[in-house]
Amino acid sequence: MNPFYLLPLLLLAGCSSVTIDEFRSGSTSLNSGESIVILGRRHANNYETEPSLINCLQETMADKGLNVIPEQEFLDEFYPFFEPRTAPLNLPGINKLRSYDKLAQRMEQRNLRYLIWVDGNTETTSSVGSISCALVPGGGCLGFGSWDDEAGYESVIWDLKREVVAGRIHTSAKGTSYMPAVVIPIPLLAQVESEACKGLGKQLSEFFQPQGEPSHGVQN
């Protein structure tokens, strides 16, 4: 296949759209020594928030100089209080957990100020085309396929010091992947989850910096 035929597809495969909506209630700056933890919601039966997204957000925020406790480290230290079957679904729930002296002491030792719950996932919404391959010597594949991926994540920031919901950030991303095949399939993938992480990570990092008015409807 002439490689020039793939150029438009390569350009299309690199394109995705990200939309971010933010709500902030009051100041959300992080004081020196205070820490943050980001946890993925995994209590739903039909999906779980991907650990890869949480890891990406942790790295993005840590690169901005924020003190982020790794999710798995936090879950191990506070086991079993934040497992899917026992994790608090709201602020009254975590306030009840903090009535346990040992748990409250650990949180104080960690100087945990904000707990961020991230709920959502990335999924394929539609696909078209087909590829067939011959299972014989000298055979190959022929065809073309494409599919759309959508990511939607809701982040809820709990301020454990003020015992309030400090804000919410909703992130959505869309992209189309392509798979042309002449002899061999060539995947041209839209990095939807990665783009959602970049947008959400940037917004969360800015969330904990002193600002004037909160932003709404930010689009990248």
C-alpha cells in the first residue's frame, strides 16, 4: 500500500476533543505539608474507573509539585476502609470512618487535606467496517475498520479539613481510531484516555492553586 494513502488517516488518528467543566466552592489552595489522594470509584457492577487513569493523574499532579499519595499505597495503609464494598460514598460516610481513632490518627499523620474521587471510564461507542485475514502460507489481511471511543470522568474533591465538597470537575473526551489492512493491519489509535488525563490533570493541578474566579466550560 502506498504510504501516502495513510497520511490523512495518521492525521485523523491524532485528533481528539476534550471538554472540561469545573465547579469550585471557595478557596482550594494546598498548604505546605498537606497531602492529596486520588481514588478511582470501583463499586459499580458494569465498569470500574481505570487504574491507568488514576496513575496518570497522580504523575501529572506530582510533576506540578503537589504532594500526592499513591492510590495503592493509600489503599494498603487504610485497608479495608476504602475497598469498593466499604468505601464512603459521601462526606457523612467518611466523617463516620474518621470516628475510628486509629484511622483518624493515620490521616493526621499523613496530613491528608483533600480526597479526590474519580468516577467514570473510557468505552467504545460504535464501530464500522471489517477486516478479513487468510490463514494460509503467503496470506494476509484486507479491509478497513474504525471505531469511536468516548471517555467521561467526574472528579469530586472532598476538603477533609473544612468537611465540605470543595468542587467538581467533569471531563469528557472523544476520538476515532482506524485500522486499515493491506497484508497487515495498521492500528491508528486515538489516545482518548490519555487526552482525558492531560485535561483533567491540568485542571486538578490548577484547582489547588490560589485563583480568583473559578473557570467553567474550559475546552481544549
